[in-house]
Amino acid sequence: MEERYKSAIVVDLMLNRENSGKKEVLLVLRKNTGFCDGEYELPGGHVEANEDLLDG
């Protein structure tokens, strides 16, 4: 039987700090991906189809 639903597992990381009294958040600029290039996002990634969730 063919799968009807698939879920993507995604992990994003929010790093923040206070620098000289100013709050800062780390963002990455998307480039050469073919999807939302030129936009900022949180650093992160996804689990591949056959990758174990606990593998590091």
C-alpha cells in the first residue's frame, strides 16, 4: 500500500546574546538554494528519509 502522508522532521536553533546592552539573534541568509533565496532564517536542518533520529 502506498503511503498517504509523510512528515518532515525539522530542527531550528535560536541563538541569542546580549552585546553592549543590545539583544542579538543569529540568522543565516539563504543563498543558491532555489527556495526563498535572499531571505533570512534560523539555522537548522532536517532528517533524511533513512536517517536515524538518534544518530549524531
